[in-house]
Amino acid sequence: MDLRIFTEPQQGASYDTLLTVAKATEDLGFDAFFRSDHYLRMGSADGLPGPTDAWITLAGLARETKRIRLGTLMTAGTFRLPGVLAIQVAQVDQMSGGRVELGLGAGWFEQEHKAYGIPFPADRMSRLEEQLAIVTGLWATEAGATFDYAGRHYQVENSPALPKPAQAKVPVLVGGHGAKRTPRLAARYADEFNMPFASIADSERQFARVREAAEEAGREPGDLRCSNALVVCVGKDDAEVARRAAAIGRDVDELKANGLAGSPAEVVEKIGAYAAAGSSRVYLQLLDLDDLDHLELISAQVLSQLSPH
């Protein structure tokens, strides 16, 4: 089971804070550092000092880290034109020596679009499908050849399809709860399907849909990795769990029901249940980015029991 650290910087984090967490992620043996792609805080967080851009952040981290994978859950398709995104991700992949992964979603938070003058079209899923086709098509085009695409939303003509990523294939992640279109998009374009903030039962149902869609698309059953993203709140005792839950404005019982919360043993057991449902990777949503002791505890008493590293 891979454990990755997943951050939500729109809730309030500077680049320096993210760099500190990313370096701790690497030093403590986690597999990857991922971040959300949002420009506006949610809920009661103050969001200060203001948003940071996902791909500018990852470009900086690419030069400041050496081992960990770097990526997004999920890049908002509404924020970037597909050709521009393909260039950005390829460049960051080069800057990292081939450690980048692209999670790409349709975009959903209307208010952040209004706050920063970003169009919020109604047909975002059909746009996402074309974006996936273009980004993966550009990267897959052989050197010296050109790429063309004629879609309803995007047209690409005679593109040199450059630059190329450092990796022969940048892993692409698609995720979500949709019962039909989402599994089909994952089966066609993704290397990994991510189920965000879902129960074990709901994850198992969705993973089955994704596997079925992959088989219908002619893929091998094990060719598409399944993963979960879950909030994490671990403590060495009940008091520490309660303190960490309070720091992120959440209730302990709610966290235990909907996330990975409690003692290290409780969290290891619940991750095992997700593994039994078909998940082979968990993104630990870390909401208090100043609590590096939390990361150290997870590394020492959860990661050590689950990771092959």
C-alpha cells in the first residue's frame, strides 16, 4: 500500500509552508506529495496569505526535492487550455527528472471562478474528455510528427506536440463518484482511478464499475490502479486525536466514520479494509500543515506497517 501526502493549500498556506511539508514528506519515506488545485478557501478557513498556483508550486518543488512523486488531485480543467497544460506538465516533469503525475478533473467550485474571472461553462465533463484526449495525444505523438484534434470545444492543428515529458508516459489520474461517464473516462485515458472521500462500500462499488469499464475498453483488469483520498487525523492517544481534530475544525467521531482517524492501529486497520475493497494507494489529506509531528507519527507507526519501502 502506497501512502501519499495530499494538501489543500487554498485553506491557507504559503509556498514556504508547502516546501517544508514536501521536504518532510520526502524525508519521512512517503511516496508522493500532491496538492489540490483551487484559488479560493472553503468553509471557515481564513485562506491566508492567499492561494498558490498548483503547477507553479510543483515546479518549485521539482527543483527542491529528489525522490517523491509530485502531482495534483485534481487539476481543474477550467483553469487551463489543454495545449498549455500539456506544456506546463511536461516542463515540470523535466524539471523533476520524471517524477510528475497529472490528476485532471472537470472543475466544480463555481465561486472561485467568479472570484478570479475564470469562465465556468456548463458542459465541463465533455470539455474534460477533450482535454484528456488532447493532453495525452500531444505527449504520445512521436518526435518529428504532428498532432491534430477536431473537437467541439477544442481544435488543435499541426501541433509539433512539444515539449515532451521526461517520462515515457506521465501517469494520468481521473477520479470521482460518477457512475457511468467517470469510469469510462478513467478506462480510456487514466493510469489511476481515484475515489475521493468515500466509504469503503462506495469505493468498492465504484472500483468495480471502473474495472468493468476498463475490461470493456480492452484493458487488462490490473492495468488501472485504484486509490482513495481520505482525511487523516492520527494520535498516539485519544487526547492527541481530539486535539488534532479540533485544530482542523472536525469532530472525532465524524472523522473516524468518514476518514482515517484514531490511533495508529485503528488507522492501519481501516486502510487494510480499503485495500480489501481494491485500493492500492491512499492519499492522506493533511489539513494542518504546521503539525509536522503528525507526519512523523504517521511515518513511524502507520507507514512503517504498510509500505514496501
